[in-house]
Amino acid sequence: MGMAWLRSKLTSQGQISVPAEVRRKLGVGPGSVLEWAEDGDQVVVRRAGRFTSEDVHHAVFGDTPPRPRRLDELRDGVRQHIAKRHARR
């Protein structure tokens, strides 16, 4: 069995509050984007992805055209990008 049923109240403007337990589980906070999808007779809510694979490619490899890469090349590219992005200024 999954998470217990939680409730939210819909405002006249169509807004809801997402219960804290759900926010923690999804890892969302103010400004986060949620996606809603119909799945049979249910509606599924999930955290929206922030980046496309093309965004990731450009961030890691710049403007070089896509080509097959080895896993170690991908890992090194991601590490370098994160180190550069989070370097102290």
C-alpha cells in the first residue's frame, strides 16, 4: 500500500495547497513546476523535468555536434560542468 490519502481544498481561483508530505516526496518547493497527467480513471501529479537532453548536451559538451560517447566521457563532462558551475567566485 502506498501513501495514505491526503486532502487539499480547492480555492475559487482553482488553486490547491500541496500537502507537506507530498512536497517532501516530490522534492518541490516554491516556484517548482508540477505536471498533471491522466492515467485511466486517475490523475497523476509529478515534478516536471527541468532540462531536456539537448540542454544537458550543450551544458556538458558545448556546441560540439552530438556523437556517441563512452560512459567515462559523460561522467567527466558532467563533473567538469558541475565543478565550473559551483566554483567559488
